[in-house]
Amino acid sequence: MEFCPKCGSVLLPKKAGRSTRLACPRCGYKGKLKKPTAYKISEKGKEAKEVAVVEEKETKKKKRPEPEYELEPIEYYEDLYE
């Protein structure tokens, strides 16, 4: 395993034409391989699976009924303050 002399991150092998070179994913530094047989480039992963998507319909929100208040006549308040 080799590290980038500029930023210190791990150098990864990449194909450049017919040859393979080490490249830094962070700063872009490219260097030569010391032992070409020491590195093997392969891709791992599974095939993409189809994912079921469930869409929900938007429901209309019902407005809460506002409470109705019954106001007392003005005469009621006049009696309290006399």
C-alpha cells in the first residue's frame, strides 16, 4: 500500500491506456507502480434490484370547527361595574 506524497491519502490503481498507474482520489497525483503484479483491479457489487415504490395519496386535511361563543348583552356588563 502506498500513500500520496502531497496529501497523504491512499493511492489507488487505475488503468491508463495499456498500463496501470497509482492515482490519488483526493488531489489527483499520479505515480508509477513499483510492482505491477502486486495490484489487481476488480469491481465488486451486486446487480441492481428493482425496488417497489408505494405512493400515498394526499388526503385533504379537515378544518377543525371553530367554537362559537355566545356574547352577553352589554347590559350584563354594565350591572357588574356599577
